[in-house]
Amino acid sequence: MKFVLEYIKKETVLTVSWILAVISAFIVPPSGVYLDYIDFRTLGILWSLMVIVAGLKENGLFMRIAQICIRYADHIWKLFAVLIFMPFFFSMFITNDVALLTFVPFALYVLKVTKREEYIIPVVVLQTLAANLGSMLTPIGNPQNLYLYTESNLGIVEFICLMLPYSAASVVGLLVCVAVMTAKNIKNGSTNRLEMDPESIPCNSTKVSSGVYGVLFLFAVLVVVFSVNYIILVVAVLCSFLVLNREILKKIDYALLFTFVGFFIFTGNLGRMSAIKDILTSMVCGNEVFAGIIASQMISNVPAALLLADFTDDIKSLIIGVDLGGLGTLIASMASLISFKLLAHNYNEIKGRYFIIFTLMNVVFLAMLIGVYYFTLWIV
């Protein structure tokens, strides 16, 4: 019983998704139609990307790149810029949660060895913001983008152009934050040469495995962009990892995949309840951006995307809504919880202050990007 309660606490969103699915099944009895609810293409691509990225992470590729970048950070403003913009740019390709799992522990280590631990809260807050902001730009940056991209008729260029104003504004906002945070040190000419011990960076890579993972990643991108049959990708990834590193297959976040399935069943059943469908459609249609933002604050942006997508045809506006909705509360983006848990594990005494600053900064950036949304409407 204790194990069950602990698992429910750990995987709250998964639990909620299946409770809702089961409740809805009492109203709409299970049948073969349930299979039509499930977007197997999204699940297959998401699983493949999770496995490939886990393999690249296990090989130490991202940490090696981080090490190289840090070697050139001879001033504190450069150091903070590298620590913050690495998750911003990497999240576009390896998802926001993997970017934070990789670079938050790295930042904590770097700030400790450079005796800059007083900056832990602002750096981790900005890293979290950066990962959520950077992941908005591409269809593979986060799970909700992948799902909504497959549901839409958008091309890759159109998708990037849709989110580019928000990403561009985010870069400016993050640069301003770095400048403000390091203004005193820049004025004093503070330097921060950091020499890292290569042995401190885990790396289990081989040329063969790294090459294979890289090819698989490029193939995954082609599958997403050009609508190649996803089954080919799934089989290629499965066979490759069974040969090269089958342990990776056990480490994937299968809870996320089953969360998708739970919400697919729940939203599919809602769509067959005409009265509820009409109510939700009337609430969402024409209000996709703010419906996405508000729903994300309460249930996080991945479930919000899954819930709302069935009740609107304006997927473009919904993409903007749930991506911007990742800012705000701590649960607005589940990736934000990763940073909070990592920080609390290492510096539990400052997690309260972190939460306050995190919330304030998220509100500021959310307000800024809502302003960008209204500006884009005005110029269009």
C-alpha cells in the first residue's frame, strides 16, 4: 500500500489521467473505437526520441559539449550566459525535460567549484525558463508540440515561423536577465576562468554507438518533418538499442507515454458525449490561446494540449496557448518540477526562496509573451 501511495504521489498526472479515463469508460463503454482514440504515431515518435536522446545523454555527448563551452567562459557573464542558453538551445532538439536533467546538475557543479553558489537560485530559475522557452520553437522540443504538430497541417517552416516571435523575445528577455544579474561583476571586471577536470564529466561513448544514435536522431527528425512511416523508426530504434545498449530501453519515462494513452481515452470519450463536447467546444473555440494558458496553470501544458485539441480546429492558436502556458505556476510545465526537485535535493534550505523567485520570473515572462502575442495580432 505504501508503495502504491508513493507511486501515485510521484506520478500524479499519470494517475489523474487514468482515473478520468476509467470514469469516462463507465459513461462510454469500452469498444474497438477506443483504439481510434490513440495517436500511435505520436507515441511511436515520442518513444523513439526518448530512447535516442537517452542514449546520447548516456554517452556523455551533451556534457562534453557543455565542457567545451565552459572552457571559453573567462568572464562571469559568459559563464552565466553559457549555463542559461545551453538548455535554451538544446531543448529545441532533446526536449525541455532532458535539457534540465542534463544541465541543471551541471550548473550546480560549476557554480560550486567556481565559488558562485550565491547565484544558484537565479541561474536555475533562468535555466528552467530557458528550457521551456527554447522548446517552443520546434515540433520535437516538447511532447505537446509533437502531438499538436502531428494533429495540424503545419509544415516545419510554418511551425517555426509561428513560434519564432516568442523565441526571439525570449532570447532578449534572458539576455537582459543575465546582464542585470552580472552587472556588478562586469563593472568590477570580474573574471571567472574555469578549468574542468575531463574525468569529472561522465562519458561512456564509443564511435559506433554515437554514430548510430546520431543517424537515428536525424532519421527521427525526418519522420516528424516529412511524415515518413513512424513504424520504420520504431523498429530501427528498437533493433539498434537491443544490440548496442538494451539497458537504455528500461530507463525511458514510460509513465509519460501511458499518461498520453489515459488522456487519449478520456478526451476521446468526452468527444462522444454530445452535451459536454458542445460546452467545451464553445468555451475553447475563439479562445484557444487563453484556454491553453489557463488550463496549463492547473494541469500542466501536456495534458492541456491533449484535452483541448479535440474541441477546436484552430491548432495554431492552441500551440501558442499551451507553449506560453508552460510559464506561470510550478506545475504549468512538468519540466519545471525537474529543476525544483534537483535543487531541493542538493539545497533543500533554499527551495522556498527558489519557489518565490521562480513564480515571479515566470509571471514576468508570461506577461511579456502575451504582449508579443497581441503585438503579432496587431501587425498581422
